[in-house]
Amino acid sequence: MMSYETLFSPMKIGSLEIKNRIVMNAAEMSLGQIDGCPTEKLLNYYEERAKGGVGLIIPGITRVNDMGAASTFTQLSMSSDRHIEPMKELVRRVHAHGAKLAIQLHHPGRQGYASAINSLPLITPITKVAPRLPGALFKATPLLLGMEQKKLCFSLQAPSKCELSAHGATRIHAMSRHEIHALIGDFINAAARCKQAGVDAVELHSTHGYLLQQFLSPNTNKRTDEYGGSFDNRMRFITEIIKGIKARCGADYPLIVRLTADEMYDRIGQPQKGYGLEEGKKIAMRLEQLGVDAIDVSSACYDTYNYWLEPTTFEPGWRAYLAKEIKSVVSVPVIAANFIRSPEQAERQLKEGYQDFVGSARNFICDPHWAKKAEEGRPEDIRRCIGCLHCIKSFIENATVGKTGECALNMSVGIEKEYFNEKNTGNGRKIVVIGAGPAGLTAAITLQRRGYAVTVLEKDQKAGGQVKTAAAGELKDKLYWCIEDMLHEAEKLGVEIKTGFSADAENVKAMKPYAVILASGGVPVRPRSVPGICGENVYLAPDIINGAVKLENKKVAVIGSGLTGLETAETLIAASNSVTVVDAAPEIAPGAWFQFVDDSLSRLKPAGAGFVLSHALAEVNNEGAVIRDVKTGETKTLPVDAVVLAVGVRPERSLLVELKAKNLRVITVGDAEKGGTIGNACHSAFNAVKDL
């Protein structure tokens, strides 16, 4: 077994020694208060990661100004002296376990939310006397966001008037010199407060298309004064911030810059935009000359989202070359995430000179004890991040309604203290779980940890439920990691798992369970009202994806443009089929997380996949698929050899009535309750059984 000697060796960032090479990069989870102070939830969240062995923790984005620099109402802030004392408690919690703390100073620029502009300074004092105000505010969020879409809102600060971000404000304005100078002062003052609070270092967030990086990019900085145009002018904003921090806090106070090394517009077919790696290297060299103590290398911006926050289809380490190129031109330490998913990969990239520190956010969201497990020589106990993006999706959706972000697989996020100090309430009582998919295994782990005696019954020889099909899709094999890891954890806890066991009411009743958890999943929908739907030329999407049915060199219509439909289309195209995707909706994959859609389309469109939207399947016959325009009612025939249905799943509850007839206590979870993602299934199960 690899010893991870380099990974667990100390190294300095400036004057600051870090006990190992592991950095928890910033990822906002909305755990703070409206006034920018940490909550007990936030303190517990980061303390658990410190307990888990991380060397340096960088919490989520911290605003430097309450008027126009907010990205969420519940992020941390260092905009005022009132934040110094609360920050001291976060420092104390992290230091108690040997970790160091750096605060990431941030401004969203054109990628922020206009509804937060000018409102926080008014809301914060009112919440002190009216604690119900935040709830009312979050209830009004849909109205506020609607106003943003109609441009009935304040405009956000940006270096210049330019195109809007793919995901961000609907109105922006070019900052005046006065605004620039004031904001430079805000960054410097925030850094000084961090030092006063005992924070070990600060990081400037100059990546992912936020304001500092917007000044660096010729795509977003079109100014004609001393803050735009030439390379030196585009560097001026961050230069003055760095010089100001060093002058105020001292040359020896560690300062890190998180840098987009390459905006990656070429990856989306727009190579004329922004800057590439060569300019990124030039920026890094200038930052070192300015006295920056480390470069935290990342890439891309909101317009090129998938190239900094990768979906599961990306290969671990795919962008390690960026860090290596930056490291080749600077002598200060280089931190980089590089989509690292195992301690073996981390050790290898350190030894091969790609970077000096291994950064990650999602690894430590998914498993707060990732580092400790690696150091203790038990990497098999690590719960691996599968790149399902539930964390970012839940954060963005939940932040607008006052809830925290989640992890699809780690149920402890935001409730660390309660979760890791859970009492034995099961008293050895018997629980039977039917189904070994993500919902069933989550329920089993949750209940076994609480002292129940859990048996999982799985009818197939291989556990996983619908994840087996999902993981069989093109480039999706990493999805099955979650099943492997949950099986390992369940068995280590003592859960009895029986595969190839067909549960029925009689044999379940004979086990005398205190409760039965029905996690039997879902089955594909076949709309019986459509003529010809049961014809020999009609297939179900899971059978195509998992290889039970093989079609080659055919013309195929895939009915349904959801994620399953897109995965099916990819599988068919890989087998040399010509594919047309049909959907009654006016857009591709309505309701699906945009990153997955963008990811699939980046392969499907170049491969020649066709899309017919606003059309529903009306009939299947020997000539092909008859589709009806949902607006006009007109029909036409697509001449295809086969039709594949990808129109969703319905709960599989065939056992439910029989189990209840035996007077058994039954709780349905996951797709057996309602279809959804892996994250939906796991949280459905956890929430259903946590108070059993």
C-alpha cells in the first residue's frame, strides 16, 4: 500500500507551515448568517474537516463589502470590525485540531445576484429585533429573482460594460474610478481584519470569472483608462490590492491568489475570447513579483462552467497540466485541485511535480475525514466524490430559500455535531431493507449507526439499482463508486447484505422486523395509450444503456430529452446509429441541471444527433415514429428503424400492499417513493428513517 510520504509532509506558504500538503479549497454552502458571521453549523462543519486531517482550510467565499459584493445572503463577511470576534472562534476551532485557516476574499462582479445589492446593510440590523425577517425575505426570493430577469433591479459592478455572464446578473455597469478605489480599500481592510482575528492567511479569489479575474480578462475588461487595455493596466486592480494588503498586514503575512490559468473559451468553440494558458503564466509570474506567497491554480469561468466544476464524465487529473505549467514559471508553492479523487493520485501528482499542495473542495464535502483515512492507511474507507454536482445544484437552489447546500452521499453536511455524536436508539431491533440501491444502502447505514440490526435484501446478484444503468452510460462509470463505497461502509458497520434474494411478504414477515424499508426503486414508463408502444421495434432506455439490447447502424428515435434520453443517445451514437431525440417540451432536458445538459450536448451535437422539440410521440408503426406538434396538433412520421423510450420511471411498489397486509410497518424511500437523482434517493432515505 502506498505510504503517501509527500502528501503528509509539511511545507510552508510564506512564513506559514502547513502540516501536510492537503488544502480544502473554498466551496460556498450557505452556512453563515445574514450579518456575515459564522453560525454554529458553519463552525461545526469546518471543525469536522479540521478533525479529519486537512492541513489548510479555506472556507467558502467571504465578502469584503455588504453593499454590492454579496453572492449569497448567508456567506461569511469581513466587511466590518464586528466580524473580527466571531472569526476568532472559527480560527480557534480549526487550530484546535492542527489545521490552518485562510479566508478567501471575494467579489462576484457580473456573476452576482442583483437582489443582494444595497439590501444587506438595511436587513442586518432589522434581523436583530425581527428574527423572522430572514424567513420572509427568502419567501420573497422568487419575486426578487423575477424582477432581476425583467431587469427591474440594481446593476452589479463590473470592470466595463460587456456581455452578461451565462449565469449571473441581468444588469451590470462599468465601475467608476471612485468605486474601484473604494473596493481596493475594502479588500485591504478585510485582509487586515482577518489578520487581527488570527486568520493564518488570506486568498484573493481571482478565478471562475469573479470580479478580480474579470479585470484580468480582455473579454470582460474593455476599459480605456489605467485599469484596462494593456496587460499592465488589466493587472493594476489586483496589483493595488496586493500592495495594499502587504503594506497594511506586513510582507510576511501569507497571501495566496486563486488564479484562472486559462479561461478555456476554446473548449466551447470560442477561442477568440478571454485569455489562454500563456497569458495565465504571465499573470502568475507577475503575481510572484508582487510578493504573493502561493498560487492556487484553477481554470475557466461561469461561461465555461464545466471546465472548473467538472461533471462525472471528466477524467481525474485532466487539467493537471495547467498547474504544472504555472509551476514551471514560478518558485512559490502551487496549490491545485486538478479533479483529484484518490490519495494515490494526489501523491503521484505531488511526486511528479505537477503541484506542491493538493486542493479539493468536493472530496471534503463528501468525506470530511478523507485526509485522516489516507494518513491512517485505510483509503478503502474513503467515501469518494462521484462528480454528481448535487453540492453546487443544492447550494444554488437552497441559498435562495434560506437552506444550506448538501452532498448527495454525505448526510452529515450541516449537521456534523448531531451526526457524529448520534446515540444508540435502535437497541438491536431488526430492520429489513428491500433494495440495495443508493436509497436502500443509505437507510441501512443510517439505521445501523443508530444501533439497529439491519438486513438488506437485493433481488439481483449485483447491488446498485438504477445506478448500475446510469454507470453503464458513456463515461459514467464513476457513478458506481457510490455503491461500492456504501456497500463497504455498510458491511464494516455490520449490516447483513443478501444479494440474489427475492423478497416477498412471507419471508420478510418471518424475519420479524421492527420496520421494513421499501427501497425497490422504479421501473421505466411505457405509455400504454400510444398505439404501437409495445411493438417489436420499441425499446426501453435502460436496456440500451446497460447493453441488454444492442442496436447498430440503425435510424433511431429517442423519446425524451431528459438526462436518461441524452445518455441513451450517446450510447446509440457510439454504436454507429443515427439518432433523433424527440421531446414534447420546448427545450432540451427541461428541469435538468444545466451542466449535465451542456456536457452531453458537447458530444452529441458534434456527433450529429438531431433534436425535435415541442413534439410528442403519437404512434409507432412499421414506418417509424409518428410525432405530433404540441402547439398545432399536426403530425409527421420520422422514418426510423427503432424507437427508444426515455420518458421517466414510476415507483416499483408491488410489494407494498402485501407487506402492509401482513401488518408490517413499511417506509418507502428513493425511487420507490418518487423518481429522482442519486442525491434525491439518498436524502429521501435519510430523512425518512433518521427519526425512526
